[in-house]
Amino acid sequence: MDKDLLWCACCHHILEIMLEAVVLHSLGPSKGPEIMIFKRFQSIWQFIDRSDYATVTSDDVLSNAVSNISDGIIAFAKEQLRQFQPRDDYCELLELTITFLGGVPVRGVSFRAPERGGWQRVFIV
């Protein structure tokens, strides 16, 4: 067509590819359609005390690594939450980022249950 095209990959799918590489490196390839560690995590979700969590400040090495940038990242994430986000998972990622860095999102700290079958389809090798 003799025209330049903009190739813009969906960040959701790019992050799935990156997460797949981490899982494959850590757990090895899946031998079936479901990854058991994710399946077990989903099945015990209701019994997990989600009020007992750790932030980056609980680890000295991590805390030192982000100490000079965490306030800026929290401010950026809060500003992004004030703007329109087209997907709920974008909001969830921003809120989890704020929580991990020791801040508190406007809606408070919350952890959503993992989706049934969501990640598992990505990791079949």
C-alpha cells in the first residue's frame, strides 16, 4: 500500500508474554491445559487473609531501590486513576502499584480474585 503503518501492540498481551516467560523460567513448561499452581491459588482464594500483605517497605533492599522514585510513581498512578481508563485491569494495575509502593489508592486497598482460566490459557506450551 506504500504507506507507513503504526504497529501498536496491546499492552495487556505484551504483559502476558512477559509473564509467560517468567512462569516458564520459574516452573518449566506446562504439561496440560491448566497450571496447577494457578488452579490451587484460585481454589484457596476465599481463605486467604487479604488484609495481611507486605509492601516494598518491608524489604530493605527493595525499599532502597525504589526510595527515590516511589513518591513520583505513586503520584503518577493516582493522577492516571483520576483520568479515564478504558479497562478495569488498567485501574487494578495502577491501584496495585500504589499499594505495593506503600500508598493507599483512593478506593482503598483491595485485591480482586483471580479470573477463572484467564492466565492459564496463556501458558500452555
